[in-house]
Amino acid sequence: MTTAPTAPRRTPDTTLDVLHRIEDRVLWLSSAIVHHANRVRPNPSGLKVGGHQASCASMVSIMTALWFRHLRPEDRVSVKPHASPVLHAINHLLGDLDASYLPTLRAFGGLQSYPSRSKDPDTVDYSTGSVGIGATATIWGALARRYADRSAGEGFKGRQYALVGDAELDEGAVWEAVLDPQVADLGELVWIVDLNRQSLDRVVPNMAAGRLHGMFAAAGWQVLTLKYGHLLERLFERPGGAALRARIDGMANPEYQRLLRCSAGHLRERLPGTGAEAPAIAALLAETDDATLMEAVRNLGGHDLTALDAALSEVDDHRPTVVFAYTVKGHGLPTQGHPQNHSSLLTEGQMRQLAAEVGADPDDPWQGFPADSAAARLCAETGARLRRDPVRMTAPPAMPTDTGRTPTGVATTQAALGRTLLDLTRTAPEAARRVVTVSPDVSSSTNLGGWVNKVGVWSPTERVDWFADDAETILHWRERPTGQHIELGIAETNLVGILGELGATWSRWGEPLLPIGVMYDPFVNRALEPWSYGIYAGGQSILVGTPSGVTLAPEGGAHQSITTPSLGIEQPGCTTWEPAFALDTEWTLLAALSRLGRPDGGSAYLRLSTRPVDQTLARVPSDPAARERRRRQVVAGAYPLRRRSGAKVTIAAMGAMVPEALAAADRLQGLGVPADVVCVVSPGLLYQAMDARAGNGEAPDWILDQVFPAERATPLVTVLDGHPHTLAFLSALHGVPARRLGVTRFGQSGSLEEVYRHHGIDTDGIVAAALDLTE
């Protein structure tokens, strides 16, 4: 990649000199961090390490102005993923990161490729990396913080900043979040968009900045634009300046970017253009010396500390603010403005050139400012000003393991969710007060109605319920600051976004919440990526997918989930349970709640069903000790539901398929083929137990001996309302022959019997599979 003509380093006003020195050092350190990872650190495998020097450079001025002029200890910042070296460079200058970490970017155990709350050694407020999620996290962080204020009874202050790459605004999830009705009231939100007009592969032909402005303004945001710096603004005030402004304003992005690669002579040729105002522009440029011209063409608002300072001082705390800061990708580097500079790396020679320009030592790249210098003093003062008090942790409330209820009659696991939450308000009111439920406009259809009527809907201010006196209104929508249910629009990514942030309040603010998000199970896959990212960032929550599977028979294939049962095996930091009975639902939900809001905790996913099931089929033991033994088995992943003398086959069934498994066992008994029936509640926990028994991991494995004892090992039929591979591993426990039944095709509408028969998971299918294994 060719080197761009270099403009002279700034000769800043004396009042800004110190800040410019720090800005230059941040540019150097962020570039050196990436350079060392790729060109200095030994790399025996030859695998590309990567890094983004140009993406860092476009953010240096913005982050310098924010940290050293405006940030307060109570504020939080989400940094765009590729600018992580800038964050680490600033943290180092502030005394928050030892120099020994600077050479470890993307090394094992070192600085992460993207900012990580859970893995980086220095202060990181938001984990970012998946495009768009870091930006929207500030929205959900603001809402979670307000909700935590209500729980703690004390006020938390502070802004939520998001430093956003312009390409991130292509993500639909960003606009789903921005358009949620609650966002317009979040005056603590400040997004700063790094408008460098480049993507990974090219200069974007038309960023349509005006359209973006209009979209934010229509959503109720304050919109501030930083397009030009003070040098260009002064040129615009001179004769011919208005024509120059109009010429630059009218340029397509690629044409402007090409100017950044030009010498002063070529600028004088290209910049006037061919329009009627070209002579006036040429006359203005003729009066401008080469050095000023070279600096002016790069003098965009996002690199002007004075302009940035002024814009950040104009933020309106009564509504969200977005600042569009025009920048040059790679600003200050030899690669600035090049259309393919996204992942390009400076050469050794270019690094030495940069060092000479910014006053750094390439042979001692991590050298600090002289201790008695003004820059060192400002770094120390800023570090002291931004230092936060340690988070005072509030212990999560004690959680019961059993409310004492034994369901009878016919019930669904979905209905058991709402019933358990209501029981919790009676048996453990302190714990219940920490519960917060979230739903994307499906509260009534997922059986949360009773809970919502009991605890109310959360709103920062109380709102009138105009239907309170309507006798035919079943779901009462009482919105008030003490409510414990948050209702969002129909956007699953929004739900899991706020779920992750509600689940992080224990580590952010010391206030543990017990968040439960409920959505239709078919849409869990749509929400999985941002929810997974929330878990990675330390958010602990419970996601309930209901209703699930092809058991939604009349609704057809569009609403029938197939792959979701395997999430418990595949999702780190999460335990999945798919209970078959109402009491199983209670026990697993309480176990999941007990693991939230604590350093050793984790998230959970419950897959529930709308299938009415006779609860007597569960044969819940009446003896207290036997009941507790059953509860422990349920929470650990499985329990024996039927034991037959001389069993020739074992049927391991999960969730809604248990009634079919029991019916099949009864028919097999009549055919002289006794069958054991095991109710699988968590395939993930069983897999971990088997893995631990094989020497991988340290999960408890006692459940295997109680549910699948070696002396009862027989051929195995597994069946579930989902993909059969979810339980396929069970046959490996004792090396027995197996038939695996489940759903591998998109579903059909129909009755439950017709749909089960279509997929071969009905009673006939189970009986046939058992006979195939035993005859």
C-alpha cells in the first residue's frame, strides 16, 4: 500500500498543546499495540493475527476528547470493536493497565481482540465485537440502570456513551432498538458515530448522512453534526470559501477520499473541480500555503479537539443524543484515506516515520511521558478523576427449592411458569421482589398475565390505566415505577439485549436482579446471537421459549421449533431444561433463579410447551425424602419415571413427548417387552456428566448412576419434540444399540396426533423403534 503525502504535524494553540500531545501518544500506542502483535511478537504458526490500525486512528481524537475532557466516573462507554487498542492505550496512560499487557493483543491470556468486560484486565464497560450489539447495549444498560435505581432505592447517575462505527448503522438490530418507544426518554444516551465513510472493502459511495440524521431525529433524538474542523471553517469564511464548502459538500465519498492521497500540487488541480465556481476556489487555494492546504483537507470535525469539546458540551440530557463526527479512516497514518486500509498494517519504516512525527521511540514503544511533564500530570489527574469506587455487592436473596405445591389434574408447563412466579411472591417475597420479567408483546399468550396483574408493569413514571374500570379487561396494565414487568415491542433482539443488561446489574452496580425473558420458542434462534453475547459479557438471565416444537400442531411449520433443544449442550454459560410436568417446571425455574446475580452464577434456557398433560403421570413421591430426591434428579437433568422388572428396552423421552413414551411402554408391556421410561429434563447437564466421567471437566456425574445404572443398560429409544441429535449421545454411556426419534423436517399444520405421526414421534413410532431394537 502506498504512503499518503503527510501533512505537517499540527502546531496547536498553547491551551490545547497538552491534549494534542496525549492525542499523538494514543495514536502511537494504539498503532504500536497492533504492530507488535503482527510484526514483532513471534508467530510460529504463521496464522494471521490481525488488528485495525486505521479504524483505531479514526477514533483517537474522539476518545481523547471524551476521556480527558468530558467523561465522569459514573459514566459508561461502549467502544466500537476495532478501536479496542485505543481503549487500552488510554487505560494505560491513566494508570489502569500495566505496560506489560500492551504487547499481548490477541495473545493467549492477553488483551482481547475486541473489548471484553469478562476477559480484559483493564476497565471495559461493555463487551463489543458483534456489529451493532455494543451500540444497542447502552440503550438496555440505561434501562437496566434505571430499573436498578428503583430496586436499590438510591439514584445512579451517569451517561451511557456508545462509540459507533458508521457501518454499524447498517444493522437492523440498531433500528429495532432506536425505535422502541421507551428509548426517546433516555437522556443519558449519547452515541458518537465515527463517520469515516469506509467499510471493510471500499469507500462507501453514498453514506446518506442526511437520511441517517432524519431517522434519528424522527425517533426523538438530538442530532449534532461535526463535519468540518476550525481550519476548514476559517477557509470557508474567506473569499471563495462558500464555493469551496459547496464543492466539498457536493462531493461523492470516493472523490473526497481520493483527495487525501494527493500532494499539495494535485490538490490545487483537483479540488476546484470544473463548475462555474472553480475559478473562485482556485483563487482561494492559490492564497493558501501547501502546509495549510494539506492539513485543511484532512481537517474534519471528528479530528478537531475544539469542535469535539464544543459538541460534547451541547448534549441535551432530556433526550438521547447522536453526534455524527466526520472522520478520516487512518487519520494521521501513512495509510489514511486508502480504500483498502481497513486491515492494512504499517511497515516497519512507516512505524518509524510515525514515531518521528509524534515524538515516540520505536525502540522503546511503551515509554511514558516524562514524570514532570504537563502531559503526565494531565494523565494522572484524569486517572484520579475517573477512578471508581469498588462495587459494593449485595448478596442475591435466598431462593426456595420447592414451594410445596403438587399439581393435579391437567396442566401445561407454560402455565406452570406464571403459577410458580405467583407462588414465589407468597413463599419468598424478598426473592420475588428481585424478579423482573421481560416480554416482546406476548405476556398474555405466554401465561404471564397473572404475574403482570400481581406486580404491575415497570415505567419510570406512573401512567393512567384507562381500562382499570372495564369489567371485561382481564390483563390489567398498571404502569408504575414499582412494576416488575418490562414490555417491549415485537423485537426479540431487543428483549435479549435488555435481558443481558438486567442480568449484569449485580456486577455493574452491585444490585442483583433476577431477569426472566419470555418469547415464542421458534424465535429463540433469531435472538440467540445477541443473547449469547450478553452471556459472554457477564449477563446472567433466564430465557423462556414457549410454546415450542411441532406440538404447536395447528400453527404449522412456520411456528414449530426444531433445533432449539440442543442449545443446552452448545451454549456456554447456560443450562437448558425442558420439563415435562408442572412441578418439574417449578423446580428447574427455582434452580435457575438461584444461580443469577452472583460471581459463580450462570444463565438458563427453559423450553416450555402448551400441551395439556395429566399431572398424575409424574407420580410425584409423597414421602418428603423421596420427593427431594426426585427434585434433585430433575434439576440434575433426568429421573426414572417407570422401572419394569426384566426391562428389555429403555425409552428416554423429553418434554411434551413423555405421555407418548409412557403410552408406548404400556403397549410394549402387553407385547412382552418390558420398558423402562426415563424423563430427560436437561440433555446439556447429562452431556456434561458423561464428559466429566470421561475425564473432561469437573461436572458431577452421580445422576448417571441413578438414572442410567449399568445393571439396567438396555437398547435405547430416545424421543423428543426437536432434532434427534440432541439425545443421540446417551447411547454412548453404555454402548447400547439405539434408535433416535425426533423432528428433522419442517412441520405441517394439523392435529397433535397427525403431526406426531408425520414425524414418527407418536406412540406407534416409539413402539416400532423399540421392537426393532429388541426383536
